[in-house]
Amino acid sequence: LFDVKCTACDHYEKDFNSPLCPALGATDAALGDYHDAGSKENDIPLAELPHCPTCGALARPGVVWFDEKPLRLDDINSIVYKADLCLVVGTSSTVYPAAGYAYRVKRHNGVVAVFNLEPSHGDNLADFVFLGRCEVELPHALGVSQ
């Protein structure tokens, strides 16, 4: 979640700043709430976006986007096969390979808990379904809410 990677070279780094840069913070501030995400045009000059400290190219979140293969997929699969608990947080559970992880954990007698705003495709596999804002429901269910 805190990985930032270069769009051109192999540079990866952890960045715990929120936002990653002032321009992205201004974009977040312009949103009323999560319902507004993707509904407003954001014209941020390229110079104000995060850049790679190694080569200067644009940086991006170190997450898996559509049509990308996750890094260390063999390691991920090994962990999933051994897991006794799977937390499914904020997803439609329709994009693979991640959509199959809850099924694999459940198949090995693990517990599956789903946290989502609305019912999702994978809810039928879950032992627990928590509907609501993940940032509220997850800490509450884990007993770490303030």
C-alpha cells in the first residue's frame, strides 16, 4: 500500500506520506467524499506529480493494475494456501487472481471475512460480512477502533 514505483526504471520505494505530493492533496480535498471519486476532472500539471528520484520519470502507486501480473505471485500463492484467515476489504471480488484467494482459504477450512460498502460477488463464501465504510467497519471488527 505504501510502495511507490517508477513508470520507467525498476526503482521502488516506501513512502508513508499522505498525500504523496501537495497536488494530490489538493485533489483529495476537492472531493466531498468517496462517492465523488472519478466524477471530477483533475488537471494536475505533470511537473507537480510524484517523480522517480532515480531517473525523473513519473512515479505511480506500487499496486497491481488491470492486466498486470502481481510481483512474487508464487510466494503469494504459497501464503494463501497456508492461511487460516482471509480479510477481503473493499473489492468486488471479480478480478483474478485475487478474487480466488478467499475461496482457497475457505477450501482449507479457513475463515473469510468480507468488508465492503455493498454486497459483493464473494459474499456467499464468507463466514462474516461487514457492510459499511471499510475504514470504520474493519477497525471495529478487529477491536482496534478509537
